[in-house]
Amino acid sequence: MAAVLETKIQAAHAAPPNLVLPLAEYISPASFELERERIFSRAWLLAAHASDLSAPGDYVERSFDVPKASVLIVRGTDGRIRAFHNICRHRGNRLVDVGSTGNKRRFSCSFHGWTWSCEGALKGVTDEGQFSGIDKDELGLLPVHCEEWNGLVFLNFARFPEETLEEWLGELAPGYGDYFQSQQRLSSHRFEIEANWNLAVNAFTEGYHTMFIHRNTAGDYQGGASNPQRHRPFMQFMRRHTRYSAPANPDHRLAPSEAIAYRFGRKLLPAACFDNDGLPPAVNPSRAEHWLFDVIELFPNVVMLLGQHYRIELRFLPVSASRTVVINETFVYQPDNLAERASQELFRIREKEVVREDLSLLEAQHAALATGVMEHVVLSRQEMALAHHFRVRQAMLEVSP
Ligand code: FES
Ligand SMILES: [Fe+2]
């Protein structure tokens, strides 16, 4: 019988997380209202990428159902990225369209023509003489707290955030070098599912399911003869976030298309990394021998898969207790030759199929749990990241803002 791979665990908490959870209660509408107030109105939320805002005046609009907001994120002429509520300070019109991106020197309201600079200062009031006692300095766009980490742009909707972004990220923050900045977006998909956001996050933070759901698309990427149950070589539970490594199968048989692509270029999924070549210290942090990728849960609603030459990002945007929008993006390096470009296309297509599989069971799971007939779920040690997610969630719910 093959030896069982022991998972190396690092935890910020002395006690192991609870492995029996009242999941039906956690996905109820009552829980959702608390999460709106005590998590999504206080957490740092990933909202954009600095690479989409490379020049002064570049902007993106981002909408949130929870907490309710439309946000204009813009790079100023001073190079700084700022965020504002997408609301005209005259009578509350939207300044830019929902979902829009572009470049502007001035933001002009289509209702009565007031204008603002990229730094949010009110620059022009049409027919200004008809207003009495107007103080333009008081009528700048309403700011949203906005900070950047490794080219990822985060927002915080609290009036006074309890922590800086760096404090919020904690142990997760250091050690990535230019890993994120050296990659560029390859694909972006939006899914909308009838399932609670917690369940959606949970579907991406354990590897126990990979042998079953992904048997036709990613059948032999993980585990292999030396680790048949695909145990994670490394798991790290931080104050808020989780990081673990997924085990590569050293005996994975390359498909003919992969063999050609990898002969000429760097390897994407499902290539295993056995050399740690060029990896910053925070990626494959335990330097696991058979390493496929890391999974990060950036609490509350982001999961990232970090490979040697690619990353997958998933943002789970709650709409209601039973509806979630999933934004799924992939990022890769600048291809050096056609084989690498072909390899990236293979990766792009396969990644979408695999993510669809991950999402495919969630609606049925949510509907079944929402009946409330099953009071608890039990988790394996390989699913400890789920328990950690709910511990962190619980700790935030217990503190009123
Ligand atoms: S509502 Fe924007 S200028 Fe009047
Ligand atoms: Fe999966």
C-alpha cells in the first residue's frame, strides 16, 4: 500500500478548526444580512487590477450588491489610484455607466454638466451664478478607501477602516516579489449562480473533490502513485486567510498538444513544478517536492490559484443569500513564441471547463442545504480550509462595527 502523505500544517490558532459545521444556518437569509453589515462593509475587497489603470485618467466602474455601491476607480495625474462613489454631487446622477472603462481627463455629469478632475475635485459648475453660497471644495466626489497590493486594487467601504490593507493581509502580504505584476490577463468570465457565496468559495478551497468532479478534464494532474488520495502537502491558516499547496502528479501523461507546446515554451497547467525555478518565497512556500499550484483564500470572497507561470483569480460577489456572481480571470506571462501562445490557449479553454465543473454542483448543494433537513456537515482534514473560513467569518460576525 502506498504511504499516505502527511499534510504539513501551519496555523495561527492553537486549536484546530471545528470540522462539524451547521452549514444550513450559515447560508440563511438572516446570516446574509449580518454578513452584509459585519463582513462586506468592513473587509478589504479586491475590486480591480492596476494594469487596467496604467495611464493617468484610466478608469473602471465596479458595482457591488453587497454592500450596495457603484464605484469609480481612477488613476490620477499624480499616478495614484483612487476610488469614489460613482455619484454626481449635484443631484446624484451616475457619473459613468455601470461596467464602463476608459480614459478621461475630466468626469462630466450628463445631467447638468458638472465636472470633476481625476483626483475627485469639483472643477466646473455650469451656470454657477444661479447657486448661492456654493463651496466647490466641499463638493468633491465622495471617496471610498482604496489601497493597492502587488498591482491588485482593494476597496474598503467602512467609514474608518479598522485595519490598513497591509494589516488585513497580515502574513499573506510579504514574499511575492513581482509575481503578480509580471503576469497579464488572458481571460475573463462572469458566471451567475443560484447559490450562497460561502458555498462558492468553499468549492475552490479543497482538493478532495478533484478526483471526482474533474475526472474527465483534469483526471491525472494531481496526486499520482506516491499520493493517491491527493493530500495537500502544505496548509497554512492565517489570522484571516488560508494558503495551501496542491500536489502534482509526477506521472502525469502529457497530451500530444501539451507535449508540443511544452517542448518550445514554459509549462502551464497541468505542468508540475519540480525545480522551483524563479518562484518567489511565498509561492510554494514549503517548497513541496511535487508541487502543482498554491491556493489562496483571501478572506472573505477571493480565491486564487498560483502556478509557476499562471494564476487563476475568482471573485465571489454576493447578490443575495442564494445568488452569487463569480468573476473568473486568468493571468499569464508575455508569450515568447507561438508554442507558448498555443499553450496559453489550451490553458484558457481547459481552465474554463474546470471552473464550470466546480460551479456545476453548487445550485443543487445550496437547494438541498436550504431545506434545513440536515443540521450539520462533516469535513475531512483535507477540507480544513472550509472550517477556517467559517471560523474567520464567525469572528467578524461577533463584533459589531
Ligand atoms: S445631477 Fe449631475 S450635474 Fe446635475
Ligand atoms: Fe475544482
